[in-house]
Amino acid sequence: MPGHSLDTPLIEVVGDKVAKQFARAFGTVTVGDLLGHYPRRYAKRGELTPIDQLPLGEVVTIVAEVRSASTRQMRGRRGDLLEIVISDGAGTMSLTFFGQAWRMNELKAGRQGIFSGKVGEYRGQKQLTHPDYDLFDDEAAARMNALAWQNMPIPIYPATSTLPSWMVKKTIDKVLQGLGAVPEPLPEEFRRRHGLLDARTALQQIHAPGYIEEVEPARHTLRMHEAFVLQAALLQQRQFVRMMSATPRPAGRLLEEFDAGLPFERTADQVSVGERISADLVGAWPMNRLVQGEVGSGKTLVALRAMLQVAASGGQSALIAPTEVLAAQHVRSIARMLGPRLAPEVMPTLLTGQLPAAERRKAALRAAAGQALIVVGTHALLSESTTFADLGLVVVDEQHRFGVEQRETLRAKGSSPHVLVLTATPIPRTVAMTVFGDLDVSTIRTLPSGRAGISSFVAPVGEKPAWFARVWERVAEEVAQGRQAFVVCPAIDAATDSTEGVAAEEGAEEPTKTRWGVLQAAELLAGHPSFRGIRIEILHGKMPGEQKDAVMQAFSRGEIDVLVATTVVEVGVDVPNASTMVILESDRFGVSQLHQLRGRVGRGGVPGLCLLVTEADAGSPARARVEAVAATIDGFELAEIDLDLRGEGDVLGDAQSGVRSSLRLLRVVADAELIATARAEAEVVLAADPTLAAHPGLAAAIEARVSGAERAALAKN
């Protein structure tokens, strides 16, 4: 009788109670989901875990040996307390059980097993209270070859307090025993050429290896499965987009007049990327392009030229920005770049939730009637009440701030509109291939001429407290020369620790408490002798939209000397006279966030200065991040450093909903070559068999791996 398949609901194999436990803990619904819950490491039955290295407060799984067992009457309550002492040969810890003296019969001295629980401490000794455990079967061991048994690997799984590793292992063993044929996602010839295992063997060896040498071939095979299925899904999505028909948007008078009036030469990269986009806009299918470029490299110019090309045929463009401040600034800079002749024709219009009701209605009417050919906004663009007469182009600024659902909501307001995604966060090649494999990627590397550059310095005030005073003297010196400065803090108010905009996904550690909030820094500067006569203002995300915009405009006009802010100034704020950026507690921020913030200065002819204030210890990962940013202004180099420092789990981020953020064995840095191999082969397969009719195993794997919401997410991207 054939066994169960990867698609079989888990409840049918392990029963209702256990299936519900796994669904709650890990989101596993099918047999395939459970078998995709891979071991994180392997222990040996002869391996004893160093007890002194167990972290307090964390749930651990250890292999250890029972040394002694004793019971005593509990104080103040009925029943016995059972205390078991286990050892790793060097250190010891205790296991405590209340009212369960019967466990002495099995937890005898000399028994070895796996113990799982939360590490606590009692009278200076580490302990596990009411741990789960699974003792090694001595009788079974006697029947097996002693040496083979001693060295047989024990898979240690990602676990929870309710589902310890040994219980995960027992459940997976049960599922494996009855597992029938497993579909092959890889083409047979490709699998043989690369010496890969068949799918069934790979699953068997990763979960139940007979010896440790079986693990790596299984891991390698399953990594290739993951890469191949992901790349095939992304390439298939690209095919879906190319099956849609798009309205051609040829360039016209508006773009010609705009180019003729530019007071500067476009950089070589701006020209080449612009030509690619221009060709996309007259293509047979909708453009789906990501443009990445350094802060200040001219992405907005490239996007505006695309919007003018669409406007030539009466088409509208919608630009969605992550913040009200940035949306308002985009409208102003677009109007300024268009000039008094072209702006009235294009009618750039701001549409945000903070606009007064009358202004918002007027803006929505302009969009609906097709009068506004460029509409810039925030999430207000996504509301049902916002409609367009002829939406031809969707521009997404700072893509990592928006999920695929939001992008699709906007895209659905037109008939297969073109999509242009902008990011100032440079993306390493392997991440681009893995996360944005369905988008065409263009890069603007060269910065416009005339930039004075930025000097960056670490101010390690923990080791050199006098440097803190010097930071403020330096800011005052810049202001005395008629320049302006930003002071960025990780929180609004350190007293309440209301952290705002510090990117936890950036890998920044969270110290126990914020030292500096906007309110504290502003208060310090207001009373600082060097800041007499210096105009200081604050800016943070909890201020009303109108007030935020008024502060930014006043700063842009030079009416404020020092702006003390949260990361609300991280993207898009353009004040050419701003020369200095001070980032307090810079170790709380991630590499790309620090780089973005630094990019707010040195944008005009004024040299930029970035002072990264930190109390992080020399040699710590937090300090390494800050020093990496100070060492180079090349964002692409920093993106690679960032990837090495914190791993791709955080780089991918969960805003890229679905398959891209749920890599299991695949690692985009370590497996770059493997991903490239998988992509090349997937291209060959899909070119010959677009519907995957001859590759049912791959089609099934894509359906299972990229199911439901993930498939929708890919389609919407």
C-alpha cells in the first residue's frame, strides 16, 4: 500500500493533538511542511554538552548523563521534590521535578539522554525545572554495534518549550516511516551531472542519518532544491508579467523640452538606465524594473523622465513614498525640476492622509479626472477612494518600506501599468538574484559632479569622554560658517524609551535603555554655551503631518540651524546647505541605515561631515558596524560588509512577503555560486517548457513551496 505524500495533511498521519501543536509552534500543516523543518545541528550519543556555556533564560536541548537522584520533602507544601544531577564530565546542573518522585525509576545514575527546558539558576547552580527528556534505549544499544550506536548523529531541531527537539525528532521519524514516493523537483540529467541525491534519500539522510557523513550530501541536495524551486518560481513570475499586454508610452515633447532645459549633463549611468527604461515603456509587456543607486545618485531624475514619457500620451504616474515628509519634498523637487513652463501641464499633485479634507478632495479629483499627470503620496494613494483616469506608471520609492500587498493595491488601479521600484539601499548581487529575481535590475553607481564628499569619524565617547564635548564644538563651528546640521537620536524620549525608526531588522543590538532621545538632546543643546544664538528645532514621527512639513521646509530655507530628529530624516530629505550629521548611539542602527542617514549631508558644494557617536566596546559587533560605515562611503561595498556582519535572514527582511523571506537551508552569501547555477538551469527548463508540463515534480514543488499567500505575493510583486 502506498504511503502518505508530502501533500498529506499532517493531522492524518500524527493525529489531531500533535498536528495542532506543530501548527501552533511552526505553522506546519502538511507532511512536506514538517519535513522542511530541518535540524539545526547534530549531537552524538557520546557527546556531552558543556553545561557552563548554557545561556540563562533560554530553552536548550542538551545531551548529558545522570550522576545522582535524590528526593526531599517540599517546605510549606505537600509532596516530594525530586532533584536529578546531570553532568557533562566537567560541570553539573540539576533537574527539578515537583511531586514526581516516580521518575527516579528511570532517571538512574549512568543513564544518558536528551534533556530540554528553560535554563534557570538556583543558589548559583544552573537548573532545568520540569524539563522534557528522552533517555537513550540501553537495550536497543546492546543489540546494535556499540561503536556505530555511539557515533550515530542525533538531530537537534529548532524547538519550543512545548515542543522539545526530541519530540520533533520522534514525530518526523514516524512521518518518514510511512512516506511514499517523493517528486523530484530537479531534472534527472541535471541531478546526475551535479552528483545530487534523489529527493527521498535526501530527506531520509538529513533527518535520520546513519552516520554524520550522510548529512552534507543531503544538505547540498536540499539547498539546490530550494534554490532551483525559488529561481524557477521567480522566472515563471517574470513570464506571467510578460504575457500581459502594456499600453506603449513613446517619448514626446514634454520629455524633449525637459531634457533641453536641464542645467547640467546627466551622468553616464543616468543616461544608460534612462535608455533602458525608455525602451521598457514602449515594450510589449509591462516594465518591472528595480533601480538601485547611492543616495544622491539621481534616481528621482531618472524616475521623473519616465513619468514625463508616460505623460506624453496622457498617461498618469503615481509615486508612493514611505513618509509624508518625503512625499511633500518629492512634489516640491519635481515642480522645481519641471520649472514654470512644464509644471502647469503636468500638474504634480500631493495626496496624503494629513492633508486638510478640502485639499485632499481636490487632489483626488485631479487624479480621477486625469488632470494630474503625476500624483505623489503616501498610503493615501492606496485607499479605495483614490482612482486614476489612466494610470500608466507606478513608482515605488524605498521599496523596503512597502509590502507586496500595498504595491499590488496601487498597481491594480491601472490596466497593467509599468512598475519602477527605486532603492537607495544598495543590494548585493546574490540578494538581488534571490529577492528580486523577477525584476530587471539597473544600477546607478556614478554620483553627479560637483559633490564635495563626506568625511566620517567614529567618536568612541565610552573610551574618550572628552570627545563628546568636541562633537558639539565641531557642530557649532560648522554653523558659524553659515552651514546647517542634523542630530539624529534613536528615540523621541529616552525617559520613556520610545524608540522610533531604529531598524531592528538591520541587526542593531538593543542595549538595555536608550541614553539619548530627541527631547534630551535638544535640551542639552539649548543649554550648551557653544549654542547660544543657534536656532534649534526638533522633528519626529509623532508630530502632526503639517507641523513636520513646516519644520522641514523651514530647515530647507535655512531658518533652522540644527535639526534634532529621529530617523524620519533617513530618506529623501534634500538640504544642500546641511554639512554635518551627528548620530547619537550610532551602534543602535544598522549599516545601511547609518549609510542612508549620512547621505543627508554633503549633497551640495559644501563638504559633508558625519560623526558617529558610540559607547559600544571596541571589538564588539556593534562597534564593528559603526567602524565599517566610517571606513567607506561606497554603499555597495557596505552592503556586502553588512551581509557578512549579520547574515541574509535580516537582509531579506519579512517585508518581501512570502518565499523570499523564508529561506531554510539556502544562504545567499555562502551559496551564491549554487544560486547562479540553479538560475541558469531554471532558465533553460522554462525556455523549453514554460508550463512545466514535462516537469511535474518541479511544478508540484513550486506549488507546495510557493503556496497560497506566497504565490499571491510573487504574482503581486
